[in-house]
Amino acid sequence: MSYKFKLPIGDWSGDGHSQCDWYIVSCNKPLDKVFDAYFASTEKFPKEMHPTEFCYEYGDTLISKETLDVIKLQGYDGFSVLGEADDFNPGDHYMDGEALAAYTLWFINQGDEELKAEFIDEEFPQFINWNVPEKYKKQNKSLDQIGYGLFDD
């Protein structure tokens, strides 16, 4: 059986800067077992490796060389694609959401050797005006934005 869940990177609760990317994950175990695996990894690895320990302040996009070295020693080399920071932070690297999501998934998988969680690129059609079927367009029917006024700055 396959389970799916969404992995948030950013402010998923919307109580801060409200910026969040969501990654769809397919897994061979239900979500409660994914949480078990995550917390098992927090016991297995040093705290500086926990995904919640870096990039947690607004605008904090760097991961330190020391943290990268610890992570690499534990077997994860996925951060090698990150660009090195400027002269003010030699050895540090810029983090991005996709790299942090991939690392978080690796971290989770380390907590349960039977767990197989992986990203899936699953597109869902959007219920927006651009996707109104041609038969309605020929009738000059369109779909206005739903709930636009609910949001403000």
C-alpha cells in the first residue's frame, strides 16, 4: 500500500512570513510511522543535523561548513550542489527549499530501515479560469477568482 503526505518547507502555519513550499511524498507506511522515523532519527543523529536546526530564522539561507561536514560524515552528500557563500561566510553554503526538502526526507528515512519515502512529481489540475473547458469558452463563460477578497496585506 502506498501513502502520500505533503512535506512543508517554510512557514506552513502562516503565522509568520507565510511563505511555504509543499513537496508531495509517497511512502510505504502511514504518516504516524513517518513521525516515528523522524523522531528516531533525532535520537540517532546529533542535534546540529536535525532539519529544524538550520534555516529557521527569516532570511537565514546559510548552512555552516561545520554542519555540512557532520552531515557528510553521517552519509549524506546531497548538499554538494549548493553554492558556496560569499567572502563574509567562507565555507558556508546557500540553502534552498528543494535541497532542504531532500535532506529532510533522507533524515526521515534514516529512522526506519524499512521506510521508503520519496518525492513524487504529481500534478493536479487547477480549478482556474485558464482551464475552463472549450465548450464553456465558446459560450463566453469564465470562472472568476473565488475568495480573492479574503486576503490582504
